[in-house]
Amino acid sequence: MMTFSALMFTSVLLGLALVVNSQIISHGPSAVPASPGSRTLATNDLSTGCGKSPTITSGVYSTTVNGQQRQYTLTLPQNYNPSNPYKLIFGYHWLGGTMNDVVSGSYYSIQPLADNQAIFVAPQGIDNGWANSDGDDITFTDQMLDTLKAGLCIDESKIYSMGWSYGGSMSYALACARPNVFRGVAVMSGANLSGCSAGTQPVAYYGQHGVSDTVLPIDLGRQIRDTFVKDNLCTSQTPQEPAVGSGTHIKTEYSGCSGGHPVWWIAFDGPHEPLATDAGASSPWTPDQIWEFFSQFD
Ligand SMILES: *[C@@H]1O[C@H](CO)[C@@H](O)[C@H](O)[C@H]1NC(C)=O
């Protein structure tokens, strides 16, 4: 069992001045550009909840998974419209964290950037972690997806997962096990802690990791990234990483990846933390990067 220090995530979040990006995101069956490799939004990408009055709303829900009661929090956009196909974004908490922490942290500060064009879900892990024993956290995710797709209007070609630390590891496990469900994942300071069942099909992959991470050293992040460098058929390379003390981050977009399956890797001068901030900057670069990664498929 790994011992994680609880870290100062809450204080990091409280210290943030959020920049609300008020971009307008166009949606609708004919609004999706056919960029190389992107799937065109087709009728079969619309969940069965589209066009129906919602059967669920924002709040805490329970479901039974392999005999165990599990909980998750659902956050709908304001003015939810059942004829608008929304992105669906799962935010998994870190070890010792809770779904409430993810919600109160505005889903790793991504929610304000979504401008009411995404549905967010924060699942709660057993013992505040994502051991995914016997795949039970994958099954839990499958069950949430069934409920959400039936009750809400979701663009099924835009389902994402993100998380920090154990939550990043869980997002990695989902990319491995459910490559045809998740369009992309954002793994912040993750490792192979929740397993990787299969892990042989391409999924758009975003990884960020601190070069001075002593909880889950950066090499663990490189290893899981390389699962998708390989699966996405990207050209293998050794990305540049910033020097300790540089106060910067370096982003690498892999080349040669198969259509619709980019791999982004951002190494930063910092420790085990989700919302990395460059020296002298007043807000972290992390939320904008993850939102841009998810939004590239719009
Ligand atoms: C991940 O860890 C599991 C053990 O939990 C191991 O079986 C698997 O080979 C690892 N795989 C990858 C691709 O990270």
C-alpha cells in the first residue's frame, strides 16, 4: 500500500484565481468539423437521453456494484437542454480525497472553462482510492455511463476522464479497458496503480507530471504514457523536460500518431501536484491545457 501525503491540494485550489474562458462552443449534428481523424457527430453518437426530459439532475447518486454500494456526484450545466448533446467528463479524486473535493475544486478547475457545455461526474472510490480490485471500479464506471446515457443527452463521441494521482491512474485504467468509450483521458501525475486491462487500442492521451515528484516519480508517468504512444502509433521520442529550478513546463505533442489519437506530454518543474503553475504566474496552466486537449475534438 502506498503512503501518499494528503498534500495541500485544497489550499492550492483555494488560492486560485480562476480565469473563466467564455468561449462559445458550437454543438449540433452538423456543427462538427471533419478534421483529420475526428469522428463526425452522427445520430448514433447521441445518447438515448437526447430529446427526453432528464431523468436525473445534479446531485449525489448511489448504485450497487458487485454487492457494494457506490456513490457519485453529478453536476449538470446550467440551463441543461435535452436537445443539446453534451460532453461528459469524469473527474476521479486522489488517494485520501473524495468526490466532494473534486466538486468543490470545480473538477480540477476545468468546469468554469466548459461554459455550461459539459456534464461532469465525480465518482467516490472505495477507501478513498481506486484499487479497481477485480475491475470493480471499471464496472462502477460502466454502470454510471449506462444511467447517464439513458437519462441525459450526451455526445457519446466526447466522453472523457481525468484525475490526479490515483485519479489519474484510474483514468489510465479506463483508457486501457474502455478505449471505445473514452475519447480521451487526462492523467495528472499518474502511474499504473489501478491496472491496465488490455491497453492495446488507441485513445487520445494527455499526461502531465512533475520532474520532482517523490510520491509517484515521473518515470512512472512516462511508462503509462508510452502505452499510448505505442497504441496510438506515435513516433517514439524522448521529450524534453525542464530542469529543476527552472520554474517552467515543457509540452510535447507527439508526431505521427494515428488520426484522432494525439498524445500530449507536459513535464513541469514541480512536485506531486495537480495544478502546476509556472514561476511568476498567478494561475496554473493545467486547466487550460486539459480543456484544450478535450476540446480539440469539437
Ligand atoms: C499495470 O499493472 C498491472 C498490475 O497491477 C500489470 O499486470 C500490468 O502489466 C501493468 N501494465 C501496464 C501496461 O502498465
